[in-house]
Amino acid sequence: MRSWSIICAAAFAAGCASATDSARMEGPATLEEAKALPFRPLWNGRNLEGWVKVLDSDWIVDDGVLLSRQNPRGRREGESWLVTEKDYEDFALRVEFRLTPGGNSGVFLRDPIPRAERLAAPDGGKAPWDAGFEAQINAEDPTYPTGSIWEIAKAPPGLHTPGEWTEMLILVRGNRVMTWVGGKAAVDARQERSTRGAIGLQRHGTPAYRDKVIEFRRVDIAEL
């Protein structure tokens, strides 16, 4: 018969293992843990290799910066989406962006609509912010400012200064989405939606944003 001390030790060890496994499944949950992940470039800094442009406004690379200006004659009033060729499930994403004051953009997460379907649709298909998640880039939005998850979780205002380069870190794991803007916590939300899909960048349409420019100088990913 095993002694009581051995049984207790075994139970303690099992509890520790269970807690460790649980922590591993939950993944990083703080800014420091997320920043320590092994990031690699998702955009190569030179061209659009690995990405697919949907709709008409162009995306160009100018001196190491990925940017898009609106084509007001384009479909969906100049809207354009740049989405990855690959799908992703759980990941951390680090982007550095700059947006003209008064502009509007976003980062799409787990867009589940196949690229061929989007390209074939006259209007690009179901909006990525409805099909998957969108981390908002819009400092002036009174309801969902930069760092918010569109129509799901609201970030505090003032985390992003328009016209300045800003870093946003996004963590997507299971049904949990967390964001940090400029090193400050923005949202920590849980929502059942798409579980796998493309990552995308938004060039906003409509006349209100005709003269606004969105720029990215870094897009990095760490798959979990």
C-alpha cells in the first residue's frame, strides 16, 4: 500500500501539471509575454508577395512602407482589403502603422472567406469585420477607437495619436482577442466567431476618407 505522503505528493504533482497544462493552453496573457514570442515578418518589406488585393484601391510599397490611397472610382466607394494568402488560427500579430488624422483603417483577424470567392464577388463579398474580427485603427471614433475589436469590445480613447507611428500588438487564441496600443492595454474580449482565416489590412472607402492615407512599416506574426 502506498503511504499517505506518497499519495499526497502524487496528487500535488498532478495538480501542478494540470495547472501548467492549463496555462499552456491559455497561452500568453500579458504584454510582456506577448512581446517575448518568436515573431517573424508577415510582410517582407519589399513587395506584396504572400498577399492578395481585394477590390480596387491599390496598395504600394514606397521606401519600405506599405501604404494605400483611395481610388474613389473603385468598388465599394474606394474600399480595399489586402489579405494573406495563408490562413491562421492562433497567433500574435505586431503592426506599426501611421494614419492620416481623421482617417479610418483596421486589421482583420481570421477572415474565413476564401480568397477566390472574394475576388469573384463584385463587391468583394461579406465584409471581413463581420466574417471574422477587426482590430480598429481610428483614433477619432467615439465608440470604437483604435485598439477596439469592432462591434465586440471598446478600447479606451487616447491610445493612438493620429499622424504618428504607433505599434499595436494583437493576440488571438481560441475565442479570446487581446490588444495593446502603444504599450497600453486596450481590450481583452471573448467572442465565438471564426476560428481560422486570413489576416488583412483595410483601406477604408467612402468620401469621408478619400484623402486619408494608411501606412504600415512592420507586420510581424508569431503563430501559437
